[in-house]
Amino acid sequence: MKRDLQPHELIERSIIKKFRKTIWNPFTLAVRQYQLIQPGDRIAVCISGGKDSMLMAKLMQMLQRYSEVPFEVVFLVMDPGYNEINRNKIESNAALLHIPITVFETDVFAVANNSEKNPCYLCARMRRGYLYSKAQELGCNKIALGHHFNDVIETTVMSMFYGSQMQAMLPKLHSTNFAGMELIRPLYCIHEEDILAWKQYNDLEFIQCACRFTENCTMCDNGGGGSKRQEVKILLRRLRRDNPNIERSIFNSIHSVNLDMMPGYKTGGVLHSFLDDYDERGKKSE
């Protein structure tokens, strides 16, 4: 007699079957293409409680189960000062998904929200530092964050429009402050609309943003406020009406930057000009 599947098993089956092409395949592609996981890794999968990090946790759990590459995972939840509703929601979702979380407390919200100068930047910086530190304490050599395809595109556009530079979001990078630690982004090739579709298909609810400025928006889907990132989201949505492939084009462009046609570029913190070797290149073309 065929047994009824548990909720977490139905959610896992949806990933493998219904969302195989849009979630599971892009996830495993990113892991392979960018060499995100090596044998013997111990990875702290960082869960904020939103749809992205919760899906990432489930994907990493499933990958560990099926992969021929041996690695360990710790599902790490940093409580920066959540209210009771948000904390309970994270814990209940983890139980629903059968994800064994490790929770630790910090004072991030208390410190950041009392800062008059750029509290969002301070909050993000403190969060990252606490996560690296705790992961290292638990014997991990990597932390995994839930940034997806659209985050990559939006970051690239924002750097041009508001940062006056061409700068993307790497699929992995070495920590400059925690020796031997590395950050990986397993959702790098997964589109946000597909994460939303998975969430809605399974009738799941996750917290969106739990900071003291926006905590009344605990069950939102589309990002809040009038932030620059939200402005870029709206702009890209408009551009997509005329060119459905606009985001894919941006994504492909950051993988094929032609430095020969750039008037300036920076590497290792040093700014270079096309004039540095302009005459030499001219001689080679003669």
C-alpha cells in the first residue's frame, strides 16, 4: 500500500519534479560551473528566514543526500533580535521543511537601529561578521548565502547607476577578514520568480524583512520600501516588456567583459587606464 508523503517530502518532490528545470537544474549547474563545493567542505548554510535562504537550505540538504561529493552542512540561523512572531515563523518553517537549525543570538538590531548613520549598511556588515565568526567556531570553512540570479543583475545595474563603476556579485569569494573562510552563493543561477512559484505552489509563508524599520512587513513577497534596489527592480521589469532577455544579457555580459574596449578598469584595488599600454597595443596591430 502506497503511503502518504509527509509535507517536507512533498516539497522535496516538487523541487525534483515540477521545478526541476527552473530550480534544481540551475542550482546544480551553479555548484558545478563555479566549483562551489569540494570534498571535505563543512558549509554553514545561513538562514535568514526568507524564501531564498529557506529554499537554499532545502536544496543543500538534498544535494548532500544525493551527491557523490562528500561534504557536511550546518544550518545556521543568526537571531539579530527578531520579534517573537518572526522567530517563531523561522522555527516552524524549519520544522516543516525538516531542516535541523542551529540558532545563536546577537545584538545586531539593537546596535544598527540606534545608529543615525546608514543603519542598513551597519546591519549587513555586522550580520556577515557574526555569521563568519560563528561558522568558523563550528568548524566550517564556507558560508552559503541565498543571493539569486536577480540579485546578481540588480547589483550590477546598481553599481553602474549609483556606484559609478562596473561591479558584479561573484558566485564565490574568499573572506578578507576570516582566514580560510569562503562565501558561496548556490542560488546564483536561479530566478526569483521561480523561487516565488515554488513557494506559492507549496503554499509556504516566509518572513521577508524583519528589521525594526520594516518588521510590519513580515509576509511580503516583492521586497519593500523605496530602496535603490527596489527602483532597479521596477526599471528591469519595465525593460523586460520590450526585451524579455534583458536580464540574461546582463548576466552573460558580466561573464564576458572585454577589457580591450574599456577605458578603465580596477584590479587588486589599483585603477588602470587603457592609455597604460595603448601605444604598445597599437604597434602589435600594425
